[in-house]
Amino acid sequence: MEPALRDGEPVVVDLCDGRAARVGDVVLVLDREGRTVLHRVVARDAATLTTRGDAQLSDDVPVPHARILGRARVPRRNRARVTLARWLGR
């Protein structure tokens, strides 16, 4: 997720229903292999969300809303609030 998140940087994940996630949000996803992945939402429809890591060139396989565990945020960085949803990277 660099440069929006630095490697090893702590984040807070607020529980949310996948239907509440919007394009631009950084979400914690339970992928097909059962791993948790922190990626940005790049597209959505009524049944699925498509995510992609900020440093990746291709999208992830779309996942059902039920596989979204929550929305990530960085509480503070050098005493300043960091908004992950504003980083577009491309």
C-alpha cells in the first residue's frame, strides 16, 4: 500500500459492512485463500468490490461484500491526521 501506507505502519480497521465501502477506501479483505489483505477499492457493483494495492498494476479478483472485514485508517502520523481515501496514486 505504499506510498499511502509505509511498510509496517500500524493502521486501525473499523468494522464495516462491505456494502458501505466506497471507491477510494482502503479495506481489509478476506481473499479466496483465507488471507487478509489491505487494498484500495477501485470498483464496486451491487454484489462485489474490486480492490488493488496502490503499488500494483492490476486489479484483484472481485470479492463479495461479505468478504470485506472493515475500512482502514491511520490514526495519526507526526501528529497529523492521515486520510487514506484521498491518495489516488495513479
